[in-house]
Amino acid sequence: MTRILVAEDSQTQIVHIRGLLEEAEFEVDTVPNGREAVRRLEAGEQYDLVLTDMMMPEMDGLQLVRAVRIHYPGTPVILMTGQGTDALAIEALEDGAAGYVPKSQIHERLVDEVAQVLHAAEVDRSYEILLSCLKRNEFVFELRNEVALIDPLINLLLQMMAGIQLCDSTSRIRVGLALEHALLNALYRGNLEISAAEMLSTRELLLSGQGTTLVDQRLAELPYSSRKIFFDVQMSPEAARFVIRDEGKGFDTSQVPKPGDPDVLEREGGHGLLLMQSFMDEVTFNATGNEVTMVKRREG
């Protein structure tokens, strides 16, 4: 069973968080602060993920993110943020956190965020020795609007990154999450022209098991059904460059917040954009807003 360590000093929050995670069939251990979380890891306890509050005594969430990144780089950390901590959340993402969940949205988003980060961490390393011989590689993909294509594509790219030792395991997880958000955005927001609000109603419809969703409708009608996602990758031991283009209408790129701007958290689609900006070294859009270029450079 997947084990999660939760660092949280509020007993009320612990009860809520434990209930959500255990209902999703995760095994949960809790500690009251970051210092105790580090002690658990130092004692040899094996966890698949660490979930931490930002504000705690002795060692706060930001300090815990940094400690785990240095000493346990294969263990992803998700940060829970309260009001007024948006700038600190961005700093934590830049320092190594794999995700964040505002405390006001824990009930709606926590389990999904945990599942997404855990999934990104499951990279098959069976080709690592062979791929260590790789000096340069290029891919050009033309993808149909099928979400099932995204996971194997990202896993392939992360295996390549592991083989050429472009970055450590924590950074690879973060790159995988950035790519996932960008590809899903190209599929749903770009090609299918489905807004964040419509996606939420679609999710509720799927959970209730009632009716045909807007996604199903768009996948069956023109022009949406004929659109493709174009994905170009250039990878070397120095850097990886990812270009993702959809055939949708695009958006006003002048509205894209600058990296590190806390206002991004309040915008529609801001969660994915923040992760992309935090996890990649460069994120740029073309003039029409239907193409994003992301660059990850060699660390160290």
C-alpha cells in the first residue's frame, strides 16, 4: 500500500486529511512538524510521498521541502498552503516541492493532487544503463486527442532524462508534472475548447455516472475531433526542449503572469501554469497562444 507522511500541527486538519487519504486507500502516518518528519525519514521509514503544512513549529514546510530535496530526492513533497502564503508556495515549488494544495480546496483537490504526483514518480528505470550512452535525441509526435497517450509519452521522456542524467529524480518528477499539465491543457483547453469551469462540471458528471459529458461530445464532432497535438522534443545532456502546439484558438498571451507572480494562483488555469513556470527553466508562448515552449537545463 502507498505510504504517505503528513506533517501538520492542527489536529482538526489531521483528522480531515487522514480521512480523505485513507478513504482513497492510502496508508497515512502523521507528525506535528517538519523536524519530526525528517526524524522519521532518518530512522529509515519508507514513504512514497510527504504532505506538509506550510506554517508549523520547529521546522516549517519550506524548510522541510529543502531538507527532503537534499537528503531524500526520490521522495516527492506536496505543500498545503493557507491564506496569505502564495509567495511562500511559489518559493517552495522553486526549491523542490512537487505540488501544492490551498487549504481552502483540500476537500476538492487533495486526493487528485496526491494521485497525480505519485503517478509522475512511477518512472520505469529499466533502460537507464542503455540510455546513459545517449548523447542526443529528437522526437516529433503528432498526437490524437486521446488522454491515454499522455502517460506512456511522459514516461518515455523521463526515462530518457534519467539515462542522460539531465537532472535528479525529484526534478524529473517535476518535469513530468509540467509536461502533463501542458499536454492536458493542449487537449482540453486548446483542441476541445473546454474551460476550467466546464471541466469541473464534466468531472462531477463522470463521478455521478450520468449522461454524456462535454468531452465526449467534442470528441465526436468537428472541428474538435480532427484536431491534433504537435509535440517536438530535443534532448541532450545539456538541456531538454519541449514544444507543444494545439490547433485551438489560443489565448491572449499578454495576460500570462510573470514567473513568481502570486496573482497566477487566482487565474483560471493558474495552477498548471504555476507548476510549468516553477518546474521548467524557461516557459514561453507563441503570439497566438496555442504553442508553449519549455526548457529544462542540466542541473549543477
